Amino acid sequence: MSILKEMFFLFRTVGRPSLFCLLCCYQGAVVADGTAIDKVYHPYVQPQEREIEFRSIVENNSDASSGDERIYRLGYGQSFTDRWFGEVYLIGAKNDDRGFRLEAYELEALWQVTEQGEFFADWGMLFELEKEHSEEVFELATALLVEREWRRWTGTANVYGIYEFGEDIDNEFETAMALQGRYRYVRQFEPAVELYLGQDTKGLGPVVMGSLPLGGARQIRWEGGVIFGLDSSTPDQTFRILLEYEF
């Protein structure tokens, strides 16, 4: 199917306002506020899937007086239908000046818009709501997820529109984008390159990932990589680790 037909299908499915906002996000994706380095999402839902997820981000910034910043996420998620997946997270943080503290809570929903292989690319949507633990600060995010395969290569794009609001923050709209090129070498080992863009984030670096089957529907998925800052506002290196137990 042609790209125009595919875009028409997406336009009809997600609605005119949503698609317009996402296209605006794409055009402004290099002006996001704050770090955008975290995880690249894929637009797929596995029926009857449950998972426990742990993510860690370590920002090594030689210019920061508080030293390395460490962010941790612990989440539980499950699919509700063959198109919807939900997850809840506890988010913690620490640095050299402050010990570990609970930072925020997050609710997340992923919608698989199209069937895999149905169109030129596979499409999905991500919705996130985050609440700071000790402040009246909220963050509402929507992302367009796009993925396409070329032989043994897979390209993935996440394009975000983010709105921050609350009594303890000046309301503002931000955008961000994450890109991943992955080579499907073997199931246990897939090398990739990731690019992150935001107002205070321009980072590029290598990532490796894979999955270890444990029998039946059970498996362990893992990711690890280092993203190098491309400008003075991005941490020198950002190390990211992800572990998922799917069952």
C-alpha cells in the first residue's frame, strides 16, 4: 500500500486533532526541554502478556556540581486486549549530594494501531501521565510510534508531545524524539544505534539488546548502552540499562 494510503488510514484512525499535534511535534522535535534519553518504544502488544520491568539511567556530567544523576524505574505491566498494554511505574533518583528518594509515579498505556506488516510501516501510540511525589507537578505525554523492517534491519521512531502543568511549575509544552536503528543478528544479541533529540538533549550512541527464552511465554529481555552528548547541555555520557521479565 502506498504511503499516502497509509497516512490516510492513520489520519482516519487516530483522528484529525491528534495527527495534527503529532506532526507539529515532529517539526519541533529538537526544542524539547530536559533530557530525552530513556527508552525506545515499539508499537506492538502481545496478547495475555505480563511483565516486570526495571530501568536505570545514569547521567555522567562533568559540569554538574551534584555529580552523576541516577534515575530508576520499577514497573508492572500487562496487556488488556490484543491492542492495549498498560503499565504502572515507581520512579526513584539519587546523586552524589542526595541519597535515594522516591521521585514520581507514572501510568502508561500503549495502543497498537495497526497489525504488524499491514502497511508500509507499523504504527502505535503511547500515552503517559506522571506525578511528582512531593510536588504538585504533572507531566502528560503522547507519542507516535513508527517501525519498519528492511531485511535484517529495523528502524523505529518515537515522536513525543509533552505538557507539564501544576501548582509548582510553569505550564509548558515540549517535544522530543528518539530514533533507533537495530540489526537483528540473533534473538539473544541485537546491536543498535540510538539518537535522542530535545532542547537540552542531543545524544547519539550504541546499544545492544536481546532476549532469553525461559519456556512457554516466559522470557527475559535486556538492553544496555551508552549515549554520548553532542552538545554542552547534554550529559557527557548517559548509561541506560533495561531488564524485563515477561510471563
